[in-house]
Amino acid sequence: MVDREIRQTRGLRTELKTRAEGEDMTIEGYFAVFSRETELWPSAFEEIAPEAFERTMGNDIRALIDHETRLVLGRNKSGTLELRTDSHGLWGRVKINPHDSDAVNLYERVKRGDVDQCSFGFNIVREETDWRDDGSVKWTIREIDLHEVSVVTFPAYAETGVQARKAEVAQHRERQLQVRKQKLIERVKQIGH
């Protein structure tokens, strides 16, 4: 199982939209999609369950630019970030501060289509692992502790998350090998008697 203390990020290409009504500018779109298998590497998959965000929506969550904590776009506690889940995924809307040049510049990049991707930062609270008969593995994330959502230039599964998953697979295979060795030793002993 992935260490719950390791902060994870997951990203996706999405359809971010900008809206302007008077002086109010917003960026909105899906930061996560449910029930979509993502291939981490050949034969290793991950998916987010529809219930994953149920217990975390009350967290103090920030909207950031490229996961940079110094580049805050909005915050749910201040009413400048709205988040909700529906049957498709985790949807959000960020109110852009017209006096924040970083936020306005990002708004214009999204508006032009230069930036159209997003990501979210979280810790895994609960997940299920399916070690399949064909040798592949699938993790289903059932509960998330959400910290932030980000509008990003390049969404990616953080290398630490992938490495943690690979270590889990290696440990599982090592346990399987040890079980097979033990069974073989027991069979050899039975034949010897």
C-alpha cells in the first residue's frame, strides 16, 4: 500500500473554461474524473472511485498554479474556490483576482488554450488493490484527503507516486516468490520421507 504520509498528485488533460461577467473572471473545469483507468506503466492501472472525495470536501482546499504554494488562485474557505462532485468527477470554479497579475496571466493562457490541464494534490486514505490473474494490477482509490487543486502546464503522475506503486508491486511479487519457495520446500520434504 502506498504510504499515506506521502503527498500524491494526479493530473489530467481536461476542458478548462474561462468566463467573464463584468469584472468577474473565472476558470472552471474538472480536476479529477471518476472510474477512468489510468495506465501508470504497462500492466499497472489506477482509478478514482466516485466516493473518493466524499469526506474531504470540507477541508481547507486551495487552488494553485502548477502546485506552487506561493501562487494561490483561490481557496474554498474564502469563497474564491468552489468544488463539488457529480457523476463525472471533481468539478471546480476559481474566481480570479483581477489585481493578481499571476492569476490574470493564467486566466488569459487558459482563455487562449495555451494551458488546458489540471491536477490535484492529496493523500490516499483508503484504497483497494486488485492483483489480477494476468499479472497486471489495479488500484482503486476509495478515499482521498484533498489539499489542493491546480491549473497546470504539464499534468503528470508525480514520480514519487509511481515509484511507490512500483515498490508495492515488487514487494507483492517477492511475497509470492517466497510462498512458492516455501511450498516447493514442503513438497521436497514430503517426497524425501
